[in-house]
Amino acid sequence: MFEITAQLRIPDGELQWSFVRSGGPGGQNVNKVASNAVLRWNLAASASLPDPVKARFRSQQRNRITVDGDLIVTSQRYRDQERNKEDCLEKLRHMILQATLIPKPRKPSKPGRAARERRLQTKRHRSDIKKSRRRAMDE
């Protein structure tokens, strides 16, 4: 059982792991050991997350979710499989925690009195400039 918070848990059966060869430095070891961890989690079929959290998660992580509804998280930060697996779980935990936060609704604001005055002053100034050009051309 993968625990995100006290209320949110994902059963281990929902998480699918695969391991592939990592790129980057590592000498001959990199050609022999599959240390890159790939985590697949079917978000669409999962009942672990509440619907509002799932919707926010889907919108925040739309680039990581496949057409089938699978979330893909990879890690090749470390040279051994176990640490990369833990890193994937930590990434997933961070993503889900981000989705649990309800965004604060934006309150529409109005421009202040000074801002309105500046805008009108600028308009008057621009108008005066154009008027002065007209007079010069009329003569």
C-alpha cells in the first residue's frame, strides 16, 4: 500500500513497474543493468483518488497521461533500481499532493483611482500631441 496522506492510499496492485537500461554515465555497468524505473498507474480505472482531485491531477499532468488514462513516471537519477523506484514514488506523491490543493478563487479587481487618473492623463497627453500635429498641417 502506497500512502500519500493519512486519507489517500494507492494499493500496490494498481502500480505497474518496468525497468529499462538507463542512459548517461556508468561505464560498462550501464549496458548490463536495467536501472531506469518506469511506473505506470491507470488513473482512469483507479478508485483511490476522489473525483475532484483526479480531475485536477489530470489537468496538471496532462503531458504524462496516455490516451488510455495511464500515468507514466520515470526515474534514472540513481545507478540502482531500488533508489530509482523510490524516486518514482516520491515524484508521484508530490504530483498527487499538488492536485489535492484547491486553488484559491481569483477575485476580480478594479483599477484604483490613481491608475484611472494616470490612464486618462496619458490619453489627454496623446490627444494634445495629435492636436498639435493637426494645427501644423492646417497652416
